[in-house]
Amino acid sequence: MNRGEKIAQIRQQIGMSQARLASLSGLRQGALSNYETGKRNPGIDALQQILPHLGVSLEEFLALQIHDIEEAHQKAPPGSAERSKSKQEFVDLIDDMPEAIVTRLLRIAREVIQMRDA
């Protein structure tokens, strides 16, 4: 699930209209629609405008995205196009993250590896 689809899913779960979210976040409804349909990918700046109105922090949203990517990766057969796509989605997600969040994720990954190896 891409970022825009995840935004749409969360928005629908809380019963908010697309028009209302666009109004609250200061975006045009057309821009939000383009994000939710996957025509455009919202960057970190757009996410920071949208997510507070959905009651989700940027970190929580990125964690949900990582979970979705991991799930898709696990379901895809080794060597498949789907598995390659999930790898690329992860790289794209990391590439767009603020440096502070990437640093935290790397720290958490190191801690998990240390716990596993202990």
C-alpha cells in the first residue's frame, strides 16, 4: 500500500471526508485525491500537513508503511517482481525520511539485532 492509499485508509477509518481533510491540512482536494489514488506521492512536507489531522504522528505513519512493505515482501515469492517492488518501496521510503528518523530507525535496528544475537 502506497502512502496515499494509507492516508485514505486512515481517513476512512476515522470517518473523515476527503474534503474535510483537505480543508484542515491546507491542501487542495485535487492534490489530496492525487495522493490517495497514487497519481502523486506525498512527500514528508505534505505528510506533516496531513497526518496531525488524522491523529497519527509521522513516526507512526512511517512505521505503518514499513509494516505494510514488510508484509508484502514476506508474501511475495523470492525473486519475484513483487518482492523487488517491496524492496524499492522501502528504499524510497527511507530516502524521503528526515535524517533524525532514519537515525532512530537504525538505532532500533541495531538494538533488535543485538537482542536477537544475545
